[in-house]
Amino acid sequence: MVSLSPAGLNYIFVANQDDNTISVIDGNTNREIAIIPVGSNPIGISVNPVTNLVYVTNFLDNTVSVIDAITFEDIVTIDVGDLPYNVSVNPITNRIYVVNYGSFDVSIIDGDTNTVIATVPVGIIPLELDINVVTNTIYVTNSLDNTVSVIDGNSNTNVATITVGFSPFGVGVNSQTNLIYVANNFDNTVSIIDGTTNQELERINVGLGPYGVNVNETTNRIYVTNFFENSVSVIDGNTNDVVASIQVGEEPIAIAINLTLNIIYVTNQADNTVSVIDGNTNLIIATIPVGSFPFGLDVLP
């Protein structure tokens, strides 16, 4: 996810699936400071650091909750497609993109009006997405047909389909290098895609069951959760080498990064915690209890 506006709040928002809540963590103290009720089975979460709004996919409600990141109030609920799985915000255009697992499409929300302005078909069983905010291009993983759909954010059309590894889950974009990183869950690799040519350049071996991906564009480090190894692989984006493997909690899923502080946050689904990693040392500096079955998370720096 993209974090562009250092508001100085340093909040981390975590979606707790089984509780139907959002945990708010104070990144200065590494403590949970608020719990926000949302819809049924919240999974994905994305913050707009310009508007200070948080978007949450409610998987079983077919809705997106919009939360005020300052007051922690749920201010509006937006109907989207079937079984919305994940969400990502382009803070430059104020467009919100929602992957609908059940209807094989992406809902596009206008953040000014909180209305769905377009629906774009993608592949089979889409899961995750990320955005190149420089090119206004959206990348969506399709887990059942082993592809990534490429959406042009200017025309709201699906402009390309890229074949990757077996069962792609997470995706992370480096808007500076225009490279896209895709976690192939069933073959334990990460595909690297050239955003200029839409060609797969290379596959990197990581741990067992890679799931979530996020990129620190400042350090050019790529972080990948390995679900079956309880670890995070760290890839050097300059060499495409795995330079570290960090043990975290049980069944790690999603990753968020505070680019200002170089701190990485990981949700551990099976033990209901968030691991906090110092990006300078690759060491765990805190483990934070949250709600039941935490999944997506994002940072308001």
C-alpha cells in the first residue's frame, strides 16, 4: 500500500475477521488504543493518508466501510460486488479499488462521493491488488488462473493479462522502479513483472506458502510473508536476492510499512498478533495482541 502523507499520527489499522472489528494501534507505544466495529468478516484495509480515511472490505456483507482515521468513527458503508476481498487506495486520484472475490471484478469508488463509478472484469478468483500511483495502473492477482490483470486507472479498463506462477496471492508495486512483485502461493516463488512491458522478468524462491507482499520504495526492499514457515522473506530490489528471513508469529498474512520510520507490521492470523519489525536491523521489536483472526492492515504515518 502507498503511504504518502506523513501526518505524524503513526496509527496502524488492523482488520479482525472473526471479531468484525478494526484494531487501532499507536505506533509510538505499540499498543492497541481503539476497537472499531465494522461489517461482517472484514479482510482488506487501506488508508488514504491525504483524506485520513480508512477503507475496509466486509467480505460477507458485500460492502466497504469508510472510517474517519482521526475520530475512529464508521461514517459510511458502500455496496460493492460479491465477496469483497481486498482494497487499495490511490491517494492522488482519490479512487478506491475493491477486489470482489465472488464476482471476478474490481469495483472502483470515487472517494469524493463514496459511490461506485465503474466495475472492471478481471480473472478467476481475484484476491489482492496494488497500485502504481505514478502511472495510475492497478495490478490484480487472479489466484485460479495464475495471472495478473492490469487495469488502466485513467480509462477504467482491463488492458493486459500477465501469466505468473501457481496461485498468485499478494502483490506489491514499486512505483519508482515500475516493478511489480507477486507472491505465487503454491510454488513458493515471487514473480517480478516489468510494468513498462507487462512481462515477467524473473521468479525468486522464497519460503513456504508466500502470501502477502509489500514494498519499501525508499530502501527498495520487498517483504513477503511465508504462511507455512511463520516467516517474512526480505528481498533486495537491486539484486533480487533474498537477504534475510525473519521469524514472526503463526500464519503470517499481510504486511504494512511505515516508510518514514522504516518499520514493518505483519498480521499473524493464528495467534492474533501483529509483529513489528525494524527495517534497519530486520529484528522483531514488538509483538502486539489484537482481535481474533487478524488479516489486512495499513499504516497512517
